[in-house]
Amino acid sequence: MLFDKEIILLQKENVSVKEEALEELAQHFKDNGLVTDEFIPGVLNREKKFPTGLYVNDVGIAIPHTDSDKVRSSQIGFMSLKHPVDFRAMDGSSEVIPVRLIFMLGLKEAHEQLEILQKLMGLIQKKSVLDELLNCSNKADYLSVIKSEKLI
């Protein structure tokens, strides 16, 4: 169950840089016993080397993750931000992406990553879904969107 721990942080206001967002979201994975102590530094280090910012349908999105050996139980976490924080572009360019939606992947099995990324890419191609995610103010609304898009 990739969403059973409901690591869902909505409309966060007091986040000014990507590291704060990543640490806060990753800490929820740790607090739920889903990851090892190496998960948080793993996510931060991987984001430095392999940025995950995407600009799709006029919305900045990031899909941070780290190696599966730092994960005890698979889960996807989500954070929406009231104000964007800058991520570097996934394509390796120097472009800066103002991100408001973060899908953090904590995946135990390597084969899960491709399947989940394909599903997320399908989801973020839909402008109406991104607008819904940007406006979610409670977990029930978020889970409803995710269910309607067949992520769960």
C-alpha cells in the first residue's frame, strides 16, 4: 500500500528552500518507520547529484527519491506548497524550476520505481489533476484525486 501511512502535507507555508521541504517530508517517512536513518541524507544527496524538478502544464513538480536499500516499506509521500521553492531541472540543465508539488518516493523494490514513475507521469500530464492537487486542503480530497487517477 503506497499511500496507507498517508504521508500527505498540504498547503505548507513556512518552507523557503527545497532542503527544508525534502527534510520535512522525509522525516514523516522516518517517523512512520518506513525508512532507515540514511533515507533523509540519501534523498538530499541524490537531489544534489540528480535533480528531480519538472515543469509540466505550468506547474513545478519534483519527484525526489533515493536508493531502495534505505527503504524498509514502500510508500509515496506528497507535499503541496503555498509558495514555490526552487529545484534544479531533471534534464540536467541549469534551469531552475519553481516547485509547488512534491511526490517523494520511498520504494523498497527497484522494479516499483518504473511503474510508479509511469503512473505519476500520466497523472502530471493532466492540467486539471494538477490544479486539483494544488488546491487540496485536506487528506480526503488528496486521496480522492489519487484514487480517481488509479494510483491506489
